[in-house]
Amino acid sequence: MGVTGTSGRRSLQVLGALCLAMSVTIGAGVAEAQIGLGSVDTQRFDREAELNRSQRQAAALYDSGLKALQTGDFAGADTAFSGVVKRAPDNPDARFLLGEAKYGLKKWDEAAAQFGEAVRLAPGRPEFRTRLGMTYIYQVRMEEAAAQRNALAALDAECGGRCEQEKAIKDGLRLLDTALDAAEAVLLQKADEASAGTSP
């Protein structure tokens, strides 16, 4: 049923004035309550505002870092994801992507540290373990690389072909198996060359 005519408009104006008066009264009551709470409540709102600002900054840095990685700008990605990790140190994806930037810069120790943190924060993510294992191979830390390969094998057994990460697990196992075999062959060849050079 619609409101028509002058009396209907007048009723809407009165209703609007009542609503405005109620909101002013409610607003005044809220303001009084907030004043009564003192600085504790103000600090909470300040923290929430700072958190929101920090989250927006982290999101902007994250986007910038992804674009940098996609274009091969590893130094730019390093800077961006370092900022994200500073704001969200317990975010495994931020740690992983910072590790990717370090990996691209061939800063193996720093990459391993970031991938290790990503694995610690999210041990069931196969791509984290794969990249950590590959980084260990570049550092000639074969036992640690093999440990990551074995952790992937455990994830594979747990998955039993019924999890959504099955492909990432299988791909990681193949990659680490191939890289470990190749690295072992190179190390054996170097050992043979070294012993041939020291023979009388």
C-alpha cells in the first residue's frame, strides 16, 4: 500500500525526523559509552586502523611481488616479498614467494631459510618441500634434499591418489628424483677426477 498525497508526504517527513532523532540519540549514547571506556577503546580502534593499513600495504606489496616474479625481476620481488613477510611473518605463501625471489637471485642460503619457514608453517604443501629440496641440491646438501624427497613420499602415501595435491606431489617426487640422481652422478664424476689427479 503506497503513501500518496500531502498527508502521506507529511507522514514520511515525520517518520524521517523520528529516525534521525533516534539515530542522534543512539549515536550520543554510543559516544558516551566510548568516552566512558577511556583510552583502552581508542587504542583498540587505533590498532584496528593500523592493522587495516598494514593489510592493505601487504596486499599491494604482494601484488607487486607477483608481477616482479612473473617478469623475472627477482630483485624487485625480493624487496616486495620482504615487505610482505615483515607484515605477515607467519604467512607460508609469503615465505615461499620470498624464497622464490631469493632462488632467482641464486641466494641459496636465504632461499633455503625462506622455503624452510614455509615448510614449517605448512608442512603438507608439496611445492614448498620440492623447492626446498631443489635448493638443498644447489647447496650440495644431499641428505637434506633426500629428506624433503622422503617427506614428499610420505605425503604421497598419505594421499593415496585421493587428494587434490596428488599431481604436485608426483611432480615434486619426479623432479627431486631426477635432480638427486643427476647431482649424485656429478659428485661421483668429480670424486673420480679428483682421485685420478692425485694418483701417482
